[in-house]
Amino acid sequence: MAAIPAPRDQWYVIHVRAGMENRVRDSMVRRIQSEEMADYIFEVLLPTERVAEVKKGKKTETTRKFFPGYVIANMHLLDESNRLMDRS
């Protein structure tokens, strides 16, 4: 049976160290631009929500991550042999 190629865009959940989500997302975005990977990595998300909290009698609004410790990416995953062929 012939192998079915992967769809162009698939969502992947990337487990990262808690508290490092923004740094990982920013690093991925910089590498997409510097290494011209926009054909393979389409979108990098860090889902957040704004939450109103009351601390010491004052109402403050903070940003909370939906999935702490995870970054979500819409990308086309390549194996090592495809990566080497695409680079040449």
C-alpha cells in the first residue's frame, strides 16, 4: 500500500519547560524568519486569556496561559532525510 502524504498543515503540541513558553515561541518565530522556514512552520501560538483578579482590595487584570508548559504550532513536520534534501 502506498504511503499517504501528510496534510500540508497539522497542529502539534510542543511540551516546554513551565515559564519558558514565551521564550520558546519568540525563538521559534525568530528562527522561522532567519532560516526561511515559513514554508514549513505556518503559525506558533501561545493561547492566553485576560483574567480579572482582586489582590489586596484592588482589581487587577492579568494574562493567564490556557495550557501552561505547552506551545502549539501549525506546521509541516519533516523527517531528517527530507530536511537534508530541502536544504540543498
